[in-house]
Amino acid sequence: MKKEIYFDNAATTKVDEKVVKEMIPYFAENYGNASSQHDVGIKAKEALERSRKIIAKSIKANIGEIIFTSGGTEANNLALKGLFFSNYPQKNHIITTKIEHDSILNVCKWLESQGAQITYLDVDKEGFVDVEDIRKAITDKTFLVSVIHGNNEIGTIQNIDEIGKLCKEKKVLFHTDACQSFTKVPINVEKQNLDLVTLNAHKIYGPKGVGALYVKDGIKITPIAHGGGHEKKLRSGTENIPGIVGFAKSVEFASEKDIKKMTLLRDKLIDGLLKIEDVKLNGPTGDKRLCNNVNISFNNIEGEAIGGYLENEGIYTSTGSACMSNTLQTSHVLKALGLGPLQSNSSLRISISKYTNEEDVDYFLEKITKVVKKLRSISPLMR
Amino acid sequence: MALKYNKKVLKEFMNPQNMGEIKNASGVGKIGNPTCGDILWAYIKVEKNEKGEEILTDIKFKTFGCAAAIATSSMITKLAKGKKLSEVEKINYKDIVDALGGLPNIKIHCSAMASQALKKAIEEYKSGAKK
């Protein structure tokens, strides 16, 4: 059988079979609607609240502060739109960064059409936002600072402790999108002064279509989905019980051991890749980088082509290259780091998982070295 | 791959033909698209046969770009090599797309770049040949 190596875990992960097993009874056996008052419904409700408790506990939140959603995108939409509509017109200013996920940036763009003022802060060469820049940007119209915790493309882990402190001092709300960092980097909503946090399941070996928004008690947000008043009236719609059960299990199964293993393999990958000539690591090294993320530019060759050759060897990766996107735009994250189109187009993201082993890394390093050599041999940019 | 390429395109991409450069080329055509980022260089060798006709005896491409850019580069060399220059001049992007059995819409521009690079190389040859 042809070897298959899935190195695109920042896109999504394989659902843990133990998680699947825990979910299965909630499809055809305990299939109730958690709003129903009979026993079938009560069983579903119990599973729902058990799961909510697990997720709340994992970020040191109260059980009532977790709002289940259909995923990270919906949670980000609810956070930003929900806060905007409960603050507007008294306050209309949001501070965010240039390296957010599209589910923040495109919400911000839309909110601008609704009367919001948005400040998109620059980041440094490694992708860090300067807390002082946030401080300077805050005005009396600012109600929210939203900064991604672990960046999905370059793995930069922001200093949310400092940002949280500042926001508390300035009495503005702080939201962080923690889809990539959740269970990889400890999150403590109380100590870190987090007001809203976006979480999801499918990046942590849980199912797709389920996520959550942590909303600190007392924060008023306007719902964006109206209906039966589920989830404290903030998100109507019958709860996805199998998904939510799977989400909670994936959180329970997260382990320090896996983080350590991924960190070692990530660094082995980075070390191996940096041995190839004329490459550039995008994003930071060490503790400030997500344990499963590598992003590297191979100068003078193009990302989609690299990915295509790797795919032919059974290796699945992704790229920030314009050629790979449906809009022919280069990655906005790499652009924010100061990379020109050529370097962005030369980038490859390798995101590993708890299933990755040393053999996979060796196989990858062997193949990528050959692919780079082959593509450079036909590149007009090589001298 | 993210874009659905057909088997022919993938074959040309994985095993591109006539890649590299020609020393003492009769003409070189360089095309670059700064937004998308593709860069294609075409090298041609033109020689006259016994009848005095100009024949494109050799063609090579150097390509920085995606799978479609590499595949179209390879395909255009196959379409052009050994043909009379007057025939080669008629090759347009559609001929390349047809020979590849189609390209995703968003990648059609890659084929246009390949034909433009070849046209530029021919122009360079012609301006040199007149001297």
C-alpha cells in the first residue's frame, strides 16, 4: 500500500476512534432533543450538560459560560456581531490584527458596512502583535479587542496574558480565537482575563460542525440566530448532541504527552527543512509556536507545485501560495509578516498531529528534499 | 489537489518535457505575472531547412509556477517542437488547453502566459534575424 502522510492537521484532524465510539450512542440510541421534557430528552440534556462541564472546566470557566455553536466560524461571528449589536451605536470600534482567520476578518469587513470602525493592527516579522500598539489604538469608542491566540498559518502564539491585562485595565472586552491553540496551550479565562473565547472540536480529533464560544457571565451579546432560545437564547437551534459529546471527549483525551511528542517532531521537521538551501521559516521558534505547525518558504519554487509533487508521494500539506487559492490572492498572514508575493507563493504549511511519528517525518524530509531539487531545476529564478 | 486537474494535466505536471534552457538560443521570451506569481521563460532554436523554411528545431521552458503553469509549459513545447515557425506562431492558449484536455477556469491564464512567452521568444528571434 502506498504510504499516506497527512500533514494538514491545521485544516482538520482525523477524528479519534475513541471519540467516534463515544459519539455513536447519541445518533440512534440516545437520539433525544435536549429541550424535550420526557426521559429521551432528559438523557440528551444530561449528555449536553456533562459535555458543557468538561469544556468549561478545561478553560477554567463556569458551566453556564459555554455556548455551543456549529464551529469556530460561527463562534467568531457570534462574538463579533453579537457584541457589535449590543454596543452600537454608543461604541463602534473593534481592534484586531492583520493575521486573523477569515472568520474574523470578513466579519469585520461586513461590520464596517454596518457602521463599525475597525483597526487592523500590524504584526512583527514573527507574527506578534505589539501590546503597546493595542493600547495606542484604544479609544472611548472601543468595545472589543479580538486577537487570534495561535495562528493557523504560521503558528505564532500571541501573548494573550498581556493583552488580557491591558483590556481589563482599559475596560474593553477581549476576545481570542483559540481554535488552533485549544488543548495545545493552556487557557485560563480567569487568570488571563479573557472575556470571550472561540473553541472548536475538529482541530483536536473531534468531529466537524461543532464548536463553542465562551462568554463571560454578565457580558451582553445579541444573538445572531433566533429561534427556540437554546443556549441561553444566544444560539437557537437543536443542539448537536453527538457532536457536542464528541467535542467534550476530544478535550478529555488531550494529553501533555501528545504535546511533547508533537513539539519534538515539529522541531525535527524544522531542523531538517532548514538544512535545505535557501529556505525561510515563517513564524517563531520554540514555546511561542504551536506544537504542530511548520511554515516554510522554499525560495524560487511555487507552493502548489511543491504540494502537488508531495501529494504524488502520498504527503498532504497546504500552501499560502496564490495559485492554490480560488481568488489568486497570496496569504494575508504571510503578507503581514512582510513577505513579498514570491516568498508567499513559495510557502508550504506542514501541520502534524498526535498520530505523526518519527518515520513520517523522515519520509517527508527525504521526499521534500527531492521535490525542491526537481522544481528548482526547472525554475527560471535559479541562477 | 485543491483544483481538479485532469489526468493529462497531472501527467505533464509530474513529468514535464523540454524543461531547462538552450545555450545560444535564437530567441528567449520572458513572462512574469506579479500578482499570481508565475514566471515563465521560453527558449527557442530556429533553423532553416533545405527548402529555406524556418523550423523551430528546439524549445525549452523554465517555469516558476503552479501545476498548471508547469503542465502548460510542457505542453506548448510538445506542440511547437519541430514545426515550421509560421505554424508555431499560430499556437494560442486555446490550443494548449485543448491539448491538455481542459484546465480549471481559474488556471486558463497559465496557458496564455505560456503562449505569450513563446510569442516573445519568436519576436526576439525575428528582430535579431532582421539585423
